[in-house]
Amino acid sequence: MKWLVLLGLVSISECMVKIPLRRVKTMRNTISEKNMLNNFLKEHAYRLSQISFRGSNLTIHPLGNTKDLVYLGNITIGTPPQEFQVIFDTGSSDLWVPSNFCAIEACSLHTRFRHLQSSTFRPTNRTFSITYGCGTVKGIVVHDTVRIGDLVSTDQPFGLSTAEYGFRRTPFDGVLGLNYPSISSSGAIPIFDKLKNEGAISEPVFAFYLSKDGQEGSVVMFGGVDHRYYKGELNWVPLIPEGNWMVHMDRITIERNVIACSAGCKAVVDTGAPFIEGPKSQVDNMQKLIGARPRGSKYYVPCSAVNTLPSIIFTINSINYTVPGGAYIIKNPRGRCYTTFKENQWSPSTEIWILGDVFLRLYFSVFDRGHDRIGLARAV
């Protein structure tokens, strides 16, 4: 079972991706600058009352898109509120941000929580340690008021990091885990579970729409689904096992040839991972079949060939999910095109793939805790 615990921590396995540190402009910032905020809020309020999933109201929270590599959203902690930018991560369960106890450079480069400035702060004597694909976070478990838009969780347990290794150049302050409580490293109840248990969310559902090409408009929604973010019907996939956002995948094919997952395998649907990850041998074969050549830690293709690259089809619960060449290639600032397939950092005996943001930009995703299932549909 140890590898199942590790699965819960692959969520930001690409947190070593180097992105210049800057505050991501949110949807609210942009429309405020354009003097559109009042009109937007009026329209948004109407949508919240009209768009529902099984009769539940929605909280739609904007996410900023940084170069299609990371999606960040603002939360606040404390009274008065202190703002942080976090990854909303379905691959892990813990919420943590840097603390002003932390003197390591990785903490000083990000916004740190100042507990003495919060009247609702409550300490504990518990500690935590979380190991991700790129490094480790250590700290203490505390309680305070946490807000995600209009959702408020009072006395929410979360982690304050006192040491961070491997996070110096990451663009996010912390991580907000949305996986099941069973894989929590700190033992604290995840914020989604606490909101659900207290009735703040009428339906135990959240969903993601991730924009493409660095555009704005990405959102995470809680308590229901806005059907205008996807086309057609949602295809529901049961979890295996329950207690993790992992599903059975039938196969992976290129031009009708099975290239991986030939006997069926497992796939983690992970909003905290930017790429698609799999076992080294299968990923190497995939790179070879599309004509990618290694250079350093990445595989490159001629940018002129992107439109001619074959589509890769991931078959899940008998439904084909196509990822075309243009979707699995990213152009770097130097104008070179590289693939978004990467080998796993762990190697359990069972073949496991990570379906990260490359996949989720194409497919709107719904995470249904009430029925232990994931819904997928073509994103608009």
C-alpha cells in the first residue's frame, strides 16, 4: 500500500518547472482594470442562481493560467484575510502555505502567513512532512479561517511550512489538496470535506475548466457543474479503488495501434500535474513513435511538424479521449517545441499513468465525491 500513498503525492511532480516568479492576474483583477466588475458580478450572480447540478448552487472561482504550465487561484487565510496563490490539486489532500517561521529562501520568495496578525489563529502541537516529486515541505499544523471566494471554513486545520526544499522557483505560494482524507499526510481534514460536512456545499462535487494557450477563463467550481463549460454529455467513470482520484484505463493507441496500457492500467486524474506521465519504457516508446528527440531533460520535435503529429487516444471506460499533436506540444520562449510526456518518478509493479493539465485542457472534469466517480466531457 505504500505506493498508493505516494500516488497521492505525485500531484505537483512538475513543481521543478522554472517559471519567473510573478503574481498571476486573476479574472477579477482583469475585469476590475477594465471597469467591468459591476457588470460581471451582476451576470455572475444570475448564473449562480440559474445554473445548477441536481439543484445545487455553484461557487465559481477563477484560476490564472501561466503559460499552460500551472493554474493558480487565490485564497485567503486569517482575520483580517491574508491572500495566497495556490494550486488546487486533486493529487493530494493537504492545504499548506509558507509561514513567517520559515527562514529558508524558498519561503522568503513567496507570501508568508503572519499568524500574529490574525485574531482567529489557533496553534497546535502537531507537525507534518509532505514529500512531492520535486521536494519536501515540513511544518506545523494550525487552525484559522480559510476562504475560497464566498466559501468560508472557520477553524480550518492546515499546514504552515517551516522548511521547504525544492520549491524556491515555483510560482505558487502553497497547495490546496482536493483528494480524499485517507491520503492526507498531516492528518488534517481537507477543506473540501470540512465544507461538505458543515453544509457549506450542498452537493459533494467540484469541477475544473482549464483554458488553453495561456488565456484567461480557467475556473474551479464547487457544489455543482455549469454545463456551459463543456459539450455533449458527461461520461462517468468509477474510481478504483475508492478513496483516490484514480480510474481504470483500457488502453493508449496511436493510429489504431496499442502503444501502452495494453492489458488495462490505472490512471490518476491530476490537476496538479502539468504533463501526462507514465512508465519510462512506454513513454520512451511514445516519444519514438511521434519522432521526438531528446535534448537535456525534454524531447523535442520540429515546430513545423506539430500539425502533422498523430493524435494519441486514451480509452477510458470504453470512451475514446483524443489528444491531438497540437495539444501535447508546448513551444518554449526560445521557439523550440517539446512534448509533454514524461516518465513517472516512481515505479510500482502496476502500470499507472498521470493525466495532468495537458489532458484536462481538452476535457472538462467533474470530481463527484458523493458517488466516487469522475465525469469527463469535451471542454468548450
